[in-house]
Amino acid sequence: MSEQSGRMPDGFVWGAATASYQIEGAVAEDGRGESIWDRFSHTPGKVANGDTGDEAADHYHRTAEDIALMGELGLGAYRFSLAWPRILPEGTGAVNERGLDFYDRLVDDLLAAGITPFVTLYHWDLPQALQDKGGWANRDTVTAFRRYTELVARRLGDRVRHWITHNEPWVAAFLGNLSGIHAPGLTDLPTALAVAHHLLLSHGEAVPVLRAHGTSETQVGITLNLNHVDPASESAADRAAADRMDQRLNRWFLDPVFRGEYPTEALADYAALGAVPPVHDGDLARIAAPIDFLGVNNYFRSLVQGGPKGDGTDDIHDVKVPGAHYTAMGWEVYPDGLRQLLTRLHRDYQPTALYITENGAAYDDVLTAEGAVHDPERVAYLRDHLRSAREAITEGAPLRGYFVWSLLDNFEWAQGYAKRFGVIYVDYPTQRRVIKDSGRYYAGVIRANGPVE
């Protein structure tokens, strides 16, 4: 890699990421079953403005147009997720061939366009039929996921070389089952810990299945949302809070995957609240099945201070930095946190390879009368984070690729359509696509194989 040119290493993968429920729409077409996000978004008061993913960005009907836009950007790879209820409407049982055919065609069309598919098996849209039986808190869902994985791998494994088992299990477990702000909207700590454990266990069960039905080039990983954590001060309380946050957010998933254990202090904290993960003999060894890469989703750092321990959730407080820049999501822009995170992962866990599977920013984008979207803040965000990623490589981090979040503006979960992350603007009433200035910038990055001024 040339320091002078700022290039990434040869073969660096440049991509963009999406998720099925956020872009596909067509929720009641071609045999698709109901997901927990269908049910949740149609529950009054759960999503901003009463928005749902019923139409989203209509990607289901516009794949050809969207792949053409990927080509215009120069993407070498596209990360997308499969909708489990589109393939198995009840989560188990009868296969919906029309749903499987959709992804079969998508993979073929991507490959024909010279774009490498990175496929995520689970990005939060659990079949509602499985949630009705307890969802991820029910160990039977692990078995259902393994069968779903085998079905998909048998169909796509001859062409898909890069598999991601799960996206952000922390979010699915704790935002969905403890804070209740994501589907399925539960607020119970023992349930959240059971969900987290079974998500990890299903990852471990899926790894050998994907390899068995792949090729010698098959690579399997998991994507975790990870933050560099800083204490707000050097006080003992703040340093302790930063360590606890790191254990609950980062190490709760990193340690089982790479070390076959849960972090001791976090386990004790949860046990003091009467909650422990439902670990059976052999579970942790299965979770720690060797992986080929770790996917890293990172948007901001965590800056925390400690306070009096109360119910176990109020002893860590997020801190705002006066004068700092924040995105429309209220997330601090702190590019060096990405470098610190990547180098920490390399130092502490020695992953074979790392991919930044999501990184980006939401801003209040406006489509001008001339049909343009000028988003200089997002351009600056991408430039500075790419510089930090490059610095991490120079410090030894085995970073192999970068996927911007997101290809398209989309349904942003509990925020509905109020937040825009895409490098391509979507005018939802017409479904018109417009490449933003940030998309043009990113295309230049890809051509230069590194961040440009």
C-alpha cells in the first residue's frame, strides 16, 4: 500500500450494504410470510409516523435498476440479507420456491454484472410464526435456523463465496427484547440473554453447514455492531463504566465467538439481576467454531460515565461532547474511534480477516429542484472514516474491505423513513433513485482504491 497515494491494498473490496426488510417491500407477494417487523411496524406507536416496510424502496421489483446503479458506482461487492419468511413463510416446513428463486436470480444477476455477493442469512426479520412459539428465546429456533441455512446453502452455495450468519445480534437481542424499541418489542432481561445466546449458538451451528455446501473458496463470518469505548474522564467510576460497557456491548459477543466464553464481570452483573444465559454443555464450543472473517458495523464511539448502581441499567451513562458534530441520528462523528476499534480487534482477538460491513451516516438530505442531493457532511464522514480505516491497516489490522451503509435510503427500523443513510436518494412517492454527491464521491474512492480529497 502506498502511503503517498493513500491507496488501500490491492484486492481491497469496495461494496455497499442493505437489508431485506429495509428495502425489498412486496411483503405480501409471491408467498412471503409475515415477519416480526411486519407485525411490529403495523402496531400503533412502535415506528415513527406509523411507517412500515410494506413498500420500502421497492427493491423486489427494481433489482435490475438497482444493480445498474451499483455498476455506475463501480461497486465490487454487494452485501444483502435474505428474508427468512420469503423463503420459509412459517420459519420451517414448506419451502416457498418463488422466494428462493428471487435470491437465486439476484445472485446470478450480480455475478453477471461483476459484483460479488456477500449474503447475510439473518438481518432481524424472523418469521412471525416462530416468534409465536417464543422466537429466539426458544432453543428450537436454533434448529429452525440450521435447517434454513442448509436449504439456502444447498441452493446458493455453489455461487456465493461470502456468508454472514447474523447481523448485529446485540441489537436483535437487547433492543428487541430488553428495551423493546425494535421487534418483537419485549422488555425482559432473561429473555434478552436467551435470545443473545441462541443467536450466537445458531451462528456456530450454521458455520459448518455453510462450509459443507460450499466450495473450497467459501468464507463464513458474523457481523457484530462494535464501538470503541472511552471513559468520560479518568475517574475510577468512569473507567469502570467504560469497561462494563465494553463487556456488555462488545465482549458479550466477541468473547464467545473467539474465546468460547462470556466475560466474567458482565456475567456476574446479569446474575445479580437474576438472569443468566441458558448455556448447555457444548454450546460455547459450538459458538466458537473458527470463522474466516469478522464483519464490523461501526458508526460512532461510546463515551460513558459511571453513576450509582441501581437496577443494573443506570450505572452507565452516555455523555455528549460539547461542540462535537453529531449526525441526524444523534451519533457523534469520531472517525478515530474506527481506527482504535480495528486495531483493538487485531490485538485482542487476531481475526483472520476483517470487513467493515457497515459504516455511514444519516443526514437530512434534500432533493433540489435540479434533481441533485448535496450532502457534504456525509462526504466528510466517509472520507475521514476511510482515512481511519487506512491507518488501521498500516498498524496491522487485517482489513480486507469496506461496505458503505447504505446503498439506498430505506426503512430505518423504529425511525421509519425519517432518517436517510443512502448514498443513493430514494424519492418514496415515485421510487425515483438519485445518486447523491456522497455516492459520486464514493465512486471516486473506488476508482482510486482509497480515500480522496
